[in-house]
Amino acid sequence: MTDRKPRVLATRHFPPDVESRLAGSFDAVLNLEDRLYDGPALIKAAEGCDGIMCAAGDPLNADTVGKLPASVRMIATFSVGYEHVDVAAAARRKILVSNTPDVLTDATADIAMLCLLGAARRAHEGTTMLRTHSWVGWTPTQLMGVHVTGKRLGILGMGRIGQALADRARAFRMTIHYSNRTRLKPDLEKGAIFHANPDDILPHCDFLSINAPMTPETHKWVNAARLAKLPKGAIVVNTARGGVVDDEALIAALKSGHLASAGIDVFDGEPKIHAGYYGLQNAFLLPHMGSATVETRNAMGFKALDNLEAFLLKGLEPPDLVKV
């Protein structure tokens, strides 16, 4: 036995309360400057570490994971999604991987509703008008947007976040259509209309919200052919993963007027987003801030620490172990 605290590398600068607990439980290697590690730098920083607390965007691909020091036994990601971690490569090294489910639901659903409302009511154009001193006063036809109340909302992916968004949308008397891998039980469905084939949802969408995980099946699912099936003047919202959307197709549909607007919080290749978005007045864009509340980011960090402490301090299986 040894009294040595396990050493854990924090790849990013995490919220103060999270880093305080991390430093109390472990020999913490912090990244107070929040410098971005590439693969080789991350490998070097992990020397002598038992665990890694990482975040979305960290380059824990097969090459990096394969070259991690032999001391590393666990990777805990500060996120629900774990596509930035090659879980199979970690398994080959007998490195456990955990994530942070169940703590982002409300914050992300709130942002989805913000994106929906911001896109529908032309919020970007309105704030730009004020901040550029170009508002000349109220006019009868100024910034006429799309009414939300009573409209049809289609949700692709009716997991926890999709259901939370549906609850919010019901306050606007919206009719909910959804597609999911499995149909929800009636008490969870709450009158929403199920479509087994996700393509069948499209003609029923005044608004389409993407709440599905990133998988081979959902990669660029929102493409030109599917956008064409949406009613003219529809609005697309994406708070899930940028890769679910074909950027070229979405931008073209926004430019042509087939879509009235879009509300987007996540982008393929972020932070280097498609340049075509910048010039679109009918796009309400946010910088991946769905989970950005103090309460939620702390909860994410504490859940990541719950997993690290269970395994590295108590020898137990992490409660949020990602299975291969």
C-alpha cells in the first residue's frame, strides 16, 4: 500500500469548484492557462499520470491513446459525447473511459428553445440593427418573423434532451412529432406523434430540431434531399452534433429561401466552422454553449470526478463507464 495520491491530468481549465475538488482528491496536474494540447503534447503531459480528465475536442484518437504512458488507467471526459475518445483503442490498452450523462438535459433543452425562438423571431438581425446604430424606429413590416405558438415541431432523437425540449415546446402549444430508434412509452410520449422512419417526420415539421447523437447512421443526415422534404419556410435547429448536418446543403437552403432560418449551437469541425454561415442574416448562431451554466458545468465536473474517484481511489467500476 502507498499513501501517494493518484495523479490526474486536467487537459483543460475547468470550473473553479471542479478544480478545487480535483486538487483535493488527487495529485492534480492543472491547465490554468487553458492551453490546447495536440496529441504529442497531451502524451507528454500525461507522463506519470494515473488518470486523465479531458473535454470535448481533445485529440484522444487511436494514435494518441496508443501512445499514452503505461501509467494511465482511466480517461474521464467532461462531456456526454465521447466521439473525441477512441474507446476501442482505450480498451486495447485496458484504459477505462467514462462520460457525464444525465446532467446536461435541462441546460441543453433551454438552449434548443433559445435557438428555436431566436431563429423564428430574427433575433440576430434585431440585435445587429441595434448594435450597428442602424435602427430608425418601429415600422409595420420590420423584422417580421415566424410565429412559434401552435406550430409543428419535429424532433430527431427523443432521448432525455429531446423529451425536455418537447416539454418546453408544449408550453407554446406546439404539436410534437418525433422519430427515435424506439418508440417511447405513452407516459413519456405525452401525445407526441411517432414516426418509425425518420424521413417520414419531415413533411410535418414547421420546425425540425436535431437532438440525435452522432453515429454513422446520423452523419450528415440533414442533407439536401431531406431539407427539400421540409415545408417551405421551415426552421432547422441543431444543438446535438455538428456532423449530423451537411453544412453545404443547409447553407444553400437558407440562401434560397426554402428555409426561413436556422438556429445552431454546434458545428462540424468547430471552432473552424463553414465560412458560409458568417454572411447569413437568417441564421441564429451560438458558440456551442448548450451546457454553459455554472450549475451544469459544475455537475459535469463533479460527475467526471465521481467516476475517477470510484476507480482510482476505491477500486470500483466507474458509475458512468463507457462500454465498447
